[in-house]
Amino acid sequence: MTKIYANGAFTEEAWVRLEADETLPAHPFADGQRRKVSLARFLADPAAVIAAGDDAAVVIAAGEDVQQLEPHLARLPRVLVEFPKFTDGRGFSAARILREQLGYAGDIRAIGDFILDQIPLMRRCGVSSFEIVKPQIEAALKAGHWPEVTHYLQPVGTVAEIPAGTRPWARRPAAPQKPTQAAG
């Protein structure tokens, strides 16, 4: 099971990566697991992945052209953006393109090697859920630790921000960015 953090709460989901030569099983999947497919695999047969609905998602690897998904975004409930190393920022760009340029309204999930300090910045770029694989990140989030980011040097179009001083590129959040705990 994969731990997912979204909206201030944890859930568990079963995901497996579908290899390029594997056939997408009939929907609903008999094994109860959801499938991750590469962008290339998705583009080879988008109808099969879209037919699987919430049980399948497209993985955008670092450096891939997320704009290739544009004709299909309205029918994709989730896109997984891969962060292969915490020092690789290309996933931030993919998330911003999905939200700001392509107007994607579905779930953008961060997967891969990221650190706690990056989660508020990912949310700012449009990421709405996180695959948590590091126990220290899970423990910190469960304990309520949320790194505060008070100033930004690059504005984004999807978050309410106000100027921070006299430099036009310096911004700060208009409201606290810590997620609220889900009710229940």
C-alpha cells in the first residue's frame, strides 16, 4: 500500500507501475490495484487509460513535455508528477504548466524523492496530493510540522499572494498555507 497525503490527512492506496509492454487489464481491475502508466504508454492508447478512470494515472517523468496531455486532461482524474531527486526541480515546472497554462483541475500528485521542506512549494505550484515514501516525512506531517515559507521570489498564478517590499518579484502568501485537517 502507498501512503497518500492530501488535504491534511493520510490515506492508503494500492498502485503498481504498468510496464510499456504490459496490457492494461479490464476495468475494474480484479486485483484491486491502480495502475501508473508512463506518458509514452498513455499516448500509445489513451482511450484504455481514460476508460480505467480513477484506477489509472499518467506519470510525467522529469523533463517530459506535459503539454502532450492537453487534449486528454479533461478526462484524466489524476496526473502523477515525478521528482526523481529532491534536487531536481523539473516537476515544479510540470505542475505549474498543468495548472496555470493548461487549466488542469484534477489531482496533481507528487511522487518520488522529495523532502518535507518542498511540500509547501509544491502545493504553491499546483500539486494537490503527495505519495509519501519517507518515514520521516510521514512522521513530521502526522506531528503537524509544516515548514513555513514566508517569501517567494517567483510569482505563480494559482495562489493568492501580495507584494513583499518594493521589488515586484518578491511575494509573500496572502494567508497561511498550512493545510487544514480533514473532518471526520
